[in-house]
Amino acid sequence: AQKVTQAQTEISVVEKEDVTLDCVYETRDTTYYLFWYKQPPSGELVFLIRRNSFDEQNEISGRYSWNFQKSTSSFNFTITASQVVDSAVYFCALPVWNRDDKIIFGKGTRLHILP
Amino acid sequence: ETGVTQSPTHLIKTRGQQVTLRCSSQSGHNTVSWYQQALGQGPQFIFQYYREEENGRGNFPPRFSGLQFPNYSSELNVNALELDDSALYLCASSPGSPATSNYGYTFGSGTRLTVV
């Protein structure tokens, strides 16, 4: 099965706190990619990062960091020193291109950053 | 470089009616995909068009249909609207296919359809 699970439906933190969004995935593919998207209230999906399955090196980009662990099928996303502008819905996603060229999304985590 | 443009932004229709949603892809992109996002859910793949041909379809009934034009813009048509069709419909374009692995998508802001 190809599936993405985001167990956290909604998270609220106070500005400047760190926050981690969890993602667990299932795939039958041996080589695959994983994405994180951000969806602000305006509706468009903003691409944040793409990681491939053969590169488990974790990455930091400014206030964002990603922890990819193939052994536990997890791809977690951390925002350090959160800001009010980070408030949005965040989606973890698994692209599938074997038959259909599509992305399988999790249900999303709504993140509230409180001033 | 313009992004993906969708129209209209909001739409209210009555059950049983038909609706057409439009999408202008990003300049240079020849692949367009459509997704349905129900309230509180992640987007679900409807179908993809590549060089004016349907190039994959999700689990949606035939009353969901589409077109892609020579300029790579696209339409999503939904016939016999049902209340459950109420959702945000997102269009995404890509410079090639497969879009997901090699190029990624650029998403539009969506059309919010309400069926009453």
C-alpha cells in the first residue's frame, strides 16, 4: 500500500517555541521521494522540500530541518523559533509514478503559532 | 514568470448542475494535474494531462472529466454535481512527465466549489 499518515491533526505553540510535525509513510517502492508542502489560508500549496530514499542525511535550511529515518518510515519536519507567519496546514506527501504520476498526501497538520 | 492561475476563485452551484473550472499552467509547463481537497483532508488526485492526453486517473467517477488545450491550459468539468463534490479544487503544472519525481509541481490557489 502507498500511504501517508500525519497523526497530529492540530498543534498550537507559542511564538519562538520549536515544533516538530510527524509523518509516517508506507510504500512498496524501493526508491522513492518524499515531500513537505505548506498551505497558508490563501489555499495554494507551497513546496518546501523533496528528499529521496537513498539519501538519509538530515538537512537544515534556516529555521527548518528535516529528519528522515528509513528504518522507521518517518519523515519529520521541525520549525525552530517559530513565527506567527508559520501558521498554516502542513502536508507530508509521497509521489507515485509507477502507474499514475500523482502525489499521495497525508491529511495534514494544522499549525497555530500564537503571539 | 507567472505561476498557475485558476478561475473562478469561488463558485456556488446547485446539486445536479454542471461546472467547469479553468487552469492556466505556468509558462513552459506542459503537464497539468487536478486535485480535489475536501475540508480537513489532504488533496486527492483526480487526473493528469500531458500533451493534451489523459495520463493517469485517480478514483473518481466518469462525471469528472477534463481537457488540455494546445497552450497547455486545462479545464475540469464535473457533471451532475453532488453535495460531496464541495471542495477546493487545485490545479498543478509541471515542465514534464513524470512530474512527481523529476520536476515537482507548481500549484495554483484553487477554486472553492460549494454545492447546495
